[in-house]
Amino acid sequence: MRPNPTAFTPVRRRCLRTALWALVLGLAAPLALAVQFTDLEGRPATLESHLGDGRWTVVMIWASDCHVCNAEVHNYNDFHVFHQDRDARVLGISIDGAAGRDDARAFVRRHELAFPNLLAEPGDVARWYMELTGSRWVGTPTFLIYSPAGELRAQQAGAVPTGLIEDFLDRQRQAAVDSRD
């Protein structure tokens, strides 16, 4: 028997549920609507204030209850510590939302994260990600890589080895040098 392509698989059900909640909660607003980020203390914050200062920015979107995030975050913290004063940094975005602020703070403390972290509502981040990238939101962890000028250059759902991030940055730097020649 062939699978029914119109059947509601768990992924399709989850996407439909997210879309319905977006409509119910009024999140199906104009595409230009920005995400309301806060810092982990609840103060308003912006992604843009962490971009475009001449360093690459690796954005890790995470959740405190994400097994992969908990298992891998130390690698991104080490990457941040190694690169922060030179050429790159990490910025975390927790999708624990206001109700999970304490869980997000506990995650940061438990992993002794040296990189800054913002907080937003999961539905807002999913919608923002889809608007920004044109790709379907899959879940956490998800990565965005911004150039030193603050331009989005890459996106990836799932854990990404930091060695691959470093290789990507090296290739981007070399391409920039080659284009000037």
C-alpha cells in the first residue's frame, strides 16, 4: 500500500496546529512584523544590536528542554570564547518564552554560557524564521550565520559541528578576498 500524500502526518499536524494558533492568537500579521525579543531579565532587546560590528555572528536558536541543545551547547560556548575578541561570536535565542524565562536562565547558568542570550515566544520565532529564510521552521537547535556587515549568509536546522562553521567562515572570507582581486 502506498502512503497517502495528503494524510496528516505528525509533522503536517504540528505545522497545521502552529498555523491555527497563529491565526487564533493574531500572529498572522503583516510579514514585516518583528519579533519582540527580550534579554533574560525581561528587558526589550534587538537582534540588530548584536549584528554588523565587523564580526561574524552565529545565532543559536535553542530551548531549555531540547536534548540536542543541552548536549551540544558547550561546543558553541567554546567557539564563542575562542573567537569573540577576534572575528566571530555566538548569540543565543531561547524559545522558552516569557513563561519559561526561569528555565532559560537555568539553562544559561547550568552550561555557564559566556555568550549573550535573548528570549522570545516560540510561535514568534517560528514565524520570523520562515519570513527571514523562506524555509520551514523545524525546531531547535537552529542556526543562522550573519556576516560582519549583518547580512544573513546561512541557515541550518539541527546541530552543526563548530568545525563546519569555521570552515564556512574561512570560505566566506576567502571569497571576499578573491572578489576584491
